[in-house]
Amino acid sequence: MRNRFEQQFSIGHRLIEDTPINLKRTGKLEELIAAMKAIYCHPEYNSKIFNILEEHLKKGKKQTGRKGMDLWCIFVLGQVRLCLNTSYEWIHNLANNHLSIRWLMGIETEYGFKRVEFSYQNIYDNVTLLTDDMVKQINAVILEFGHGEVFKKKETAASRLKTDSFVVESNVHFPTDYNLLWDCARKCIDVVYKILDKHDSIEGWRKVKNWKTGLKGLMRELGKASSSGGKGKEQRVKGAAARYISKSRAFYSKVKKALPSFPIIDECDLSLVISLEYFLQLLQKHIDLVDRRITKGETIPHEEKMFSIFETYTEWIKKGKARPNIELGKKLAITTDQYNLIVDYQIMDHQQDRDIVIALADRLLSIYKIRSWSFDKGYWGKDNKQLLQTEVPEVIMPKLGKRNKEEEQEETSRPFKRLKNKHSAIESNINELEYRGLDRCPDKGEKNFARYIGMGVCAYNLKKIGAKILKDKREELRQQEDQRRAA
């Protein structure tokens, strides 16, 4: 059973509405707490967020049984994690010891009264229930609150948008075909170990540890030969590769032959056998890739390569930068408005910037009235620009390549230059997003990668809204102080 969170006054219980905010202190956590407190105290937006959480987290579940973590606590802890760009271990510490966070969660009590504490696993299991779709809906409510209640944007006011992209790295090591081959062999050995631990009667694997040591040593020998120089390097590399491939093929044959004999008694056994089959296929693939590239001297087509056997969605991305010249992850396109709030984000799947413009325009033009919209050269396309100009009065999309006389005149005009210079503000938004955790995703799996990005965008928007709330309160106090002195 899981409740949305309806705090009732009881002796020794501290109300969320009374969560203290120190206006003299500046920092990301104070700004986040200010924004979340304001949303909680506003019934309209509070209800919208809880309805989204209930729809996804309580759908199809019985309203009986042991009480689970409240929806509000899940939402708060998820946002704190990304706002501080920290780990679940540190969130566990904060949830049980940080006064302001516990107060905001509605679980803080006066001294001497029973404390509510959470275990690490409880926090992890509940926060990971959030999904990318759910977070996108919540972000829409946060934007509505920020525009309407904090920045006081009028319904008729047009938006001034900026769009750019950057790479969110996945949690992978730098890939080469021979170290990915070792990853495949290592995982096969790990699964075999688990099967042997469960079934002592299996024979023929007395030297499984020697397989692991031998393959790892040959992988390192090949890596050392590849990275070193000197006379006869090519022969040394081919010799090391031949020994590595021969050992890997022998191991592949042994596992392939033994696979049908592994017992399948329960679901755990079935899961282990399926995992072994998966890593065995990847082992065969990478034996072939190493053989073709090093021994036969072939150039491997890009579409045949893998960049991680664990985070298989990872892309090899070159953005034309000097440092880093290569990034491993996914490109994320964000669109910000004049208040520096992110109104749209999209994880790009093997797409270039110019490929997403039409779909992006369809999404945003149906929601916002747009006065100006700026891009960088990567988004340029003749059809893209013409389409946007039919709906947006000012489209700043510098041409990629040589410009004709008319284009030269347009891009050197004062209005174009003014809005192009303002476009650079999105670079600071991207930099702040990376500080919110979107430089590298520590979570495993494509779904968790998408959720992590959504949570990062929500935390960013909440922080911006909180900064505005605190700024307005400080200004109000300053004016009151000035009036008091004048009186």
C-alpha cells in the first residue's frame, strides 16, 4: 500500500509548510528546497504531480498490505540526488540525517519523538520506480508552475527559444575489440562460476580459473604490443593476436560443447543459461572482429562495431571538438526559453542535429507561441529553415557552408547578430546541466539512462525556479528594510 502524502498534524511532527529556508545562504540545495516547498504548498500543482505519480506507481496494485514509501518522499529524494549530483549512498545519509531534507519530506519530528528512517535498499528500490515518461509529465507541470507562478509569464507572451545538443556519457570503459573480447570471456566465466556453485556435480571445469588468468594475460599482451612502438611492431601485434584468438576459440568451443549439459531445474538456472548464451554469441562476434582487423588487415564497418557489451545503446560520437575529440554515450538536445528553463529535451538515437528539427518544431509549436528561435550550424538545412520561418518570425539558423549574397546579408544584419549572440547563453545552461549530473550517467541500462536524464532536467528546472523564488524574497526583504529605515 502506497500513499500520496497527506500530512496530518500530530504532537512533535514538523509540517512541510514550515520547512526553514535560510535566505542568507546561497546554494543549489537551498534553491531546490525553496522550489519544492512552493510546489507542495500550491494545491493545484501539488495535485497534478501526485496524480501523475499515482497513475504510474499505484496502477494495478492493491490498496492493502504493508505501507510503502510515500510518493512525495520518492519525488523529493529523486530530485535531491540529481540536484547534488551524488550517489544513492549519500542520499541514504541525507534522508536520515539532513534536517531540511527530512523536514521537506514530512518525516522530521521534534527531539524525543520517534524518528522515521529509511534503509539504503528501500530508497534505491523506490526512486528507481520512476520512469522517463513519468518524469516528462512531471517536468511539464514544473514548467507550468515556473512560468505561471514564479516568472509571471503572460499567456499571450511569446517565447524566445534556443536549441543545442551535447553528449551525456554512459558508464563504459574505452572500447577496443580485444578488450571487449575479454569482457565477453570474463562474463562467460562468471556465469559458469555461478552454475558450478549451484551444482557441484558438474565435471570438466576444474581449471576454470586458469582459463580466466590465461585469457586476461593474452589480452594484456596484445594491448601492450599495440601501444608500443619499435622495430617489428606489426609482427609482434599479429603474433599476440594469433595466440589470443586461438585461446579464445578454444574457450568458446569448450563452453559451446558444455552448454547443453548444464542443468535447468528452476528459473535461476534458466536465467543463467540464457545469460551464458548471450555472452557466448558476443564472444564469437568479437573473436571474428579481432581476427578480421588484426590478422587479415580488414577495415571493420562502423555499423558492425560494438562499444560496450553491457550498455549496448552507447554510440561513438565525434562533435568536431579538440577535447574531448570522442565521446561515448548519447546526444541530448535541449531547448531553453528566455527564463533559462528547459522546455524540451530529446535523447537522439543515431541522429544528427539537423534530423530532429521538424519533429521538435511539431512538439513545441503546438504548445508555445514562439517569437524567435536560435540554433547553431549543425541544425541547418534548407527545408528546416523554410519550415520554421512559416511559423516563427525570427529564425536564427546560420548556414553550414558557403553563403550566397542574400544569406550573407541576412546573417550580417543587426537583428540576426543580436539573437545569435544571445544563443551562447544555452552553453551556460548545458554546463550547469552537466553539474547536475548529466556529464556521465552512472546508472545501468537504457531505461535507467533515459530516466536519469529526465530527473536531471527536472532538478535543473526546479533549481532555476527556486533561485528566482529566493531572489524575489530577498528583494522583498530589502524593500521592507528600506521602508523601515525611511520611516
